[in-house]
Amino acid sequence: MSAPNDRNDNGGVPVPVTPAGASSGAPAEHPPSSPAGRGMFGIHGTGDVSGFGGLVRQRKPVEETPRPYGGYFDEVRDALEEAYPAFGDAIEKVVVDRGELTLHVRPERIAEVCQVMRDDLALRFELCSSVSGVDYLGADERRLHVVYQLTSMTYRRRVRLEAAVSAEHPHLPSVTAVYPTADWQERETYDMFGIVFDGHPNLTRILMPDDWEGHPQRKDYPLGGVPVEYKGAEIPPPDRRRSYQ
Amino acid sequence: MTASNYATERETTEGKVFTVTGGDWDEVVSGTDPINDERIVVNMGPQHPSTHGVLRLILELEGETVREARSVVGYLHTGIEKNLEYRNWVQGSTFVTRMDYLAPLFNETAYALAVEKLLGITDEVTERANTIRVLMMELNRISSHLVWLATTGMELGAISIMLYGFREREYILEIFEMITGLRMNHAYVRPGGVAQDVPDEAIVKIREFLTMMPKKLKEYEDLLSGQPIWTERTQNVAVLDVTACLALGVTGPVLRSAGLAWDLRKTMPYCGYETYEFDVPTHTDGDVWGRYLVRLAEIRESLKLVEQALDRLKPGPVMVADKKIAWPAQLAIGVDGMGNSLEHVAKIMGQSMESLIHHFKLVTEGFRVPPGQVYVGIESPRGELGVHAVSDGGTRPYRVHYREPSFVNLQALPAMAEGGLIADVIAGGASLDPVMGGCDR
């Protein structure tokens, strides 16, 4: 990513120094949901004459949180490290943000990690609350994320597991053998994102019709809609209205 | 080979007429599967009065016994999660409220809590706003449980309770209309607080409701609890123990009816629930009867919570103080039926250009939410309602996923139904209390 003041090709005004806030953008895995400047008025570039037209948000990678994490997060990490010999290989990074613990897991290890998380006496994550996907379009090898929210009823704790796969090879093992409740939720994630859970007993579409083409929750799948006329003015469909960077 | 091998034919004035019959396939199949004609597949739904909305069940029956059951969902999928990604964060409230239409205030509160956690303003939400949220959620829990009681009663042949349940629910919906302007789909709980303060006449009406409801509950119990048909249809029907509930992810009254006192209001409190006095009703049978008792007891606990919330309702703001998040005006219904604040319009159009700009930016562009992700779970009438919200730092949600208890709980239906009678499929399915608008989103 180039420095903000190099980026004048999109019609912006050159700025001598990096404006405040230019580096406060989303992490690299959170690209913008809408390209700036696209919108109702057909403006190319930012269309901004305020002097901030050259502002480009820098996207920092999601960084590992240094220890100690605080709360029960250290205990969970230590318990998993002790119970699971392949911890160093399977866990890519540990992130603590907004009081929530996220373990980024290598996709091929996810079922093993879930097994340990459920069975180890110091972890006891009995309930898999939620399985869903997120599409970080533009993150290539780590484009499609599967997010598991585990709940320990014994210790009243929550942990999030996150595994990233590419759109070209969207495969990872199913956790249905560990958590049967993941059955429908993995089907929904397959339906919406096209992520294939190997070993799932019946991986078919669940919300969309069986013969549907495409995976609607992917970011490159259009929302659709028709323009609506109201009192003589035409309102474009939501995905073609002006969007803010 | 002539046509007569397959069908008998006869000549008529209209021409040749063939009578097609099943041929000899009965004999062919009987060699491999002697009971082939004793198993039939019944397609129940998606349009069926006893499936709680557009749920489709495919049942393989042997006589009256269900051998296999599969549920098919998705008939009410409306793409709400996708639509959220094209609206700003505040507009999201109007979408999520339409998911589980019997518990709209839970959808909104879960969403608002997630956005507030992303913004880091959870502690800045005012006490009055939190109290109003608890008040509204508990009233909503009562109305949702009343619909459960009404529809389940009807499905099991108790028509009177259907009328009573909907009658009392209407009373709550009138309270909601006084407070939010709408009976359903309120968009009342917004990120940062609630949209409007509670009017005084609504407080009076809630007090009336609190005195009326215990008597009505007694009536319901007189009607159902000792009634032999009701007990026969519910006791030892569709049993699911704690192990099965946890494996299948079932939460809410179904889990509590099996004996585990897991209620997020107690175990992982939010909105100040830890400061209220209430019990978590449980039962140990894990059958439809237990779920009925748990839900009735939960209505009583909710009444206690509503009363406490009313008592601690002190005057104060109902929105966070941060003007970058809170909408500038307290809207009221104008003569045109639209939300307006004439005072505010006069100010921004005649006196303050800055206010006009601020209003315009906040309403059209919305506020920015720092990048990151959160998961918030609350106890809805059906179980754990979870919101996984991801922000990319912009003015719109990057991704919002709802962990809908209706969706997750419905997976338990085959476990409840298989091996039982077909009539008990209805009782078991009803006892899960699925709302298809929430299930399919």
C-alpha cells in the first residue's frame, strides 16, 4: 500500500503530510465494503474538493495481541496449549479485542481444535453457539473466514475460533462430529459463502433453493433490486446509491 | 409387443381409450421389501396450520409411527443479513426487527448491544435506556410466550386458550404501540439507546397489565393444567434431555425444561439484568409438559422484572450523550403521519446552519464504527439470540450474522419425532416454538 500523498491518480488533491486519521482504517482483512466515489452522481475519484481527496486509509494487518491478555483469556490459551500438542502449528495467532478472545486456527486443524476445546476438563466448551462466514473480498488466500463462537457453560466463557480459506480452494473439515449443532449452520455457511465442509453428512443448500446458482453472501454477489419512482424522482436500488468511504 | 401389455383398451365413439393401472409392480417390489406399502412418505407443509409458519416436514410413516423425519426450511428467507450491508448502522435496526417477528425487541436489542460494543460505548448507555430495554424485552417475552401458548393450544385441540392468549397479547401490543408507535417491527431500540422516551400513559397501562395478568395466568392454568387431554398430549411427549439439547445446540425454555438452569440473563448478564431479582424456572422431565410449565413460570418472572423496571424508571436521557451517534431530534408523529419534530425543523431551517449540516451528515451518511468484530448473545424467548457483527471502519455493517434460536433449535425436531406418533410431531414441533421469520431471516 503506497503512502497517502503518492495517490493522486484518483483525482484527489496532493497533500503534503499524511492527514490525521489516514492510518485509522480497517485491518488488512477488512477491506472497504464499497469502493469510494462510486455513486448516484457519476463522479469518478472522490469528487472531494476539501483537500482530503488524496486520503487513503491504510489497512493494518490483524496483529497478535501480546500477553498477558487479561481476564480468563490467558487460562484458556494455557489450557489449550497444554492439552493440544500441535498448538504451535494449528494456532496462527491469538487476538484479544473489545473483551473477546479470537483464536485464528489453520483451517485443516479446526475439527481437532474443537475436539480439544470441548473435551479438555480445563476448557469445557460444551456449546457451539454459532458458525458463520465472513467474506473479506480482496484478501485472496484468506478471503473466506469461518467463524465459530464457542461457549463454556461450566466456566461461563466465550471464545471465537476463526479459520481462513481461499475462494479457489474453500475446504476445511466439518466440526459436526464434535458439535452436531453445527450441521445446519455449516449448511448455511456453505449456502451463503460456498465454503465446503469436508466430512459433513449432508452438505446441501438450506436457505436458498436447491438449484440456486452462486453464493449470495459473498461480497462480489450483487444485492439486486430495481429503481423505484417516487413523485417523479427515480431512486436507484440500494447497492447503486451513493456510498461513503 | 402391443399396447395391451401395459394398459387395457376399449373402443369408444371418441376413439381408443386406455385404462392405465399400476401394472404388476406391486408383485415385483414385494419380493425385495415386504412392507413397502406399509411405509408412506407424508409431506407436511410448507402450508400447514400446525407447522408454525412455512416449515415443511417430510415424514416417513409406518402406520401412525414416524420412522424418519426431516425438516426443510428456507421458505421465508428474505436476505436480511445481506441487506444490512447496504444500509447504515442505524438503519439496520429497521431490518433486524423483522427477523423474529414475535420477538422484535430482542432482535433490536441484540443488534444495538453489538453495535455499542463495536463502538466501545456500552458503559455510556444511560440507565434509563437500559431500564426501558429490560422493560420492553420482558413485555415482549410475555407476548411471545402468550403466542406460544395460544398456537400450541390450538394445535393440540384447545381452541379457547388460543383466543385467550391472543387477547392478552393484544394488550401488550397496545402498550408497544403507545411507546414505539407500532404494534410490531418497532425499530425502537437503536444503537446508543432507544428512539423515544416512554410516555406516562403507557406506564399507567403497564401497571394495569401487571394487576390483570396474574389472574389471567391462573385462568390458563385452570383451563389446561389439570385437563386430562392436555396432560395426555404433552406428558412424556417429545422428550429431549440435557445431553441431546447441548449436542444439538438447543437453548432457552427447551433446555431449561430438561433441567439445566442456563439463562443468559443470569449467566452472562447484559443491560443490567444482574441487578434485578428473578428466578430461572426449570423442570426435569424434558417433555412438552415441562416446556409448558417453564414458559408459564417465565411469564410470572417477567412480570416481576417489568414491575422492578417500572419502579426504577428515573427521569433522564434515553440516548447516549455523544452527538456524533445520537440522532439530533426527538421525533413525533406529524399531521402527515410521518415522524417529525417541528421544533427541530424550525431550528435547522431557520437558525442554525451547523445543526442542519450535522443533521444531514448523521442521517444520510451515518456514524463510523471502528473496525473489528464482536459477538453478543442475549436470552430471547426461544433461547440464545446471538449477533456476530463485523465492521470495516465504515458507515455500514461489513457483515452481521444472527445466531437464531429458531434455526438452531429446529435441528432437534427429528430427535424428538422419530419413533413417536405423528400427532406428537405437532406437539414436539410446537414445543420448540420456532418462528420461521427468524429461522430463515
